[in-house]
Amino acid sequence: MDTLSELIRCPRCRARLKSDVGKIVCTNTDCLYASLGFERAGDQPVLIDFESSIFSRPNPGDPMLSVVPRVDRRRTLRNRIRDLFEGTNQTAVENSLAVRRALKSLSPAPKLLIIGGGGLGAGVTTFLEDSSIEVVATDVYASPNTQLLCDAHHLPFDDGMFDGVWVTAVLEHVLEPQVVVDEIWRVLKPSGVFYAETPFVQQVHEQAYDFTRFTASGHRWLFRRFEEIDAGVIRGMGTGAGLAWSVRYFVRALSSERMATLVSLPFFLLRHLDRFAHPRQQADAALGLFIWGRKSERSLTPKDMVAYYETQLAWSQNSPRSIGGRP
Ligand SMILES: [Zn+2]
């Protein structure tokens, strides 16, 4: 926590923070949060500027100020059955090993920021089990996996603090993805790495907090201020998986959630056919995409994007190098 207190800044004005009678306050006397201070969820600071956030200031007793207990997804029969049909994300696990190597080439004790780290997403344990990596996990709710709460549009950290940022299944849930990605760029050190996974052909989930989808090219453009290391379709989240999601939502619209789950489950086996799909058609209709790369001082130009579409032809789920990896 000592290091964490060095990293954190006011999400409103980016001034340093200090403890004042047990409360965290902004040191900038002109800032709203110099007097108002920040709430805590358990022992975790809630570093959200509620004046500019989709989230409202919590009252005492509000769920945002409580800590959600750790959930082990694998324990329940329902989740085991779901994993059987929907699969687990091996792409994230495999890519996490490459990201870890990149982090270690930057520093012997790299700092990794996880945005949306409340639940233990696929691949994250690679970093948690490595004691040389300092992980700072954030989310909009507190869990035993997080160290603080924040709104990713205003990351409460100084510039250039992190060697890496991990952001999976998050960017569809933020109002302004480009603002969030610009924040990721800002908090990364020069040559720092990011890893992102975001849905493309996927129906609305998380109810009111779901805003945007990205094509493979749109995903790349979002990260245009980064040099790409690898990108592709997430294994098990290709066109077949997208079709299964569509079947589930179609049946749900006509009947019930229970019927939708029942009818769509066999369709999730279609994801096994994705390995035979043509790379072009797969990239054009995948359920989810990944991209990772390095902070750069050079940005892609609009004209680069036409050529980028062609590079997706080399994405293949059969590639031995990585899923979606270029040969
Ligand atoms: Zn401030």
C-alpha cells in the first residue's frame, strides 16, 4: 500500500492525495475533493470524481461502498456446465505469458494496472502468481482482488507510472472508449504494453452499462497511438460463438431466459467449427477480439487503416504461434 499511495492521484485534478483524519483528500486546496474527500469501500479508496462519472455518489450502505466477496466460478455445477459449452478463454491465458515476458523486459519489478479487475478474468493469475510483478487492480466495485475503485475515464494515477495495462471485457462498458484508451496511454511508461479484449458481435450485457462494439479495424484504430504486437480473434469467440449468442437472445426475446439457455446451449458447440473458418470471414464476424502492443509516439494515420484490413487475412485460429497470431 505504500507504493500504491505513491501512485495514486486525484481523479479530478491529478494533484497528490493525503490522509486527513482517516479520510483521503486532495492536496489541491482549489479542488472539490480537498474538502469533500473520497469514500472507502472496506479499506479501498473510491477514487471516482462523481461530478463527471456515470456513477452516482454512494450513500452510506450503498452497494458500491461494500466489498463483494470473492466468487470462485468453478465451484458451482451451473458454471461447470456453462464452461463445458462456452469454453474458457485460453487465448487470454496464452497471451498473458507473452505479456509477462514483455513486462519483464521492461523492468525486473514491473507494475501492471488491471482495469476491470474485480473478477478474476482469464489470464490474470499469470500476474498474481508472479511475486516480481506489482499488480494494481481496479474496478467500479470493491472485491478482494482490487486495491481501489475508479472510473477508467479518469484514472487516478500520475503519468507514466505503469509498465503494463490489462483491460479485458471493459471497453464496451465505458461511455467514451477513446478517452479510456488515452488514459491508458497516459499512465503507461514509454514502451509500456497494453492488452485488451473487447466484444465485436455480441448482444447487450451488463444492462445499462453496455455502449459500444468494435470491428477488428475499429479496435486497432482505438489503439492507434500504440504499436501492435499481436491481434486476432479470441479462440472460442469466433463466428460460431457469435451465432450461439444470437440464438440465445433470439429465443429469450420470444420466450424466457431459462428457455433461451436450454435451447442455445448446444449451439455453443458450434464454436468448435470456428477453427475451420476462413480468416477473413472470421475476423468480420467474431464474437470477441484481442489486441496488444506497445505505447508509441507515432500514431496510425487514417490511410493506414485500409492496409490494416488486409493484414487480418493472416489471422488464423490454426496458427501454432498464437491464436490470431500472424505466421
Ligand atoms: Zn483534486
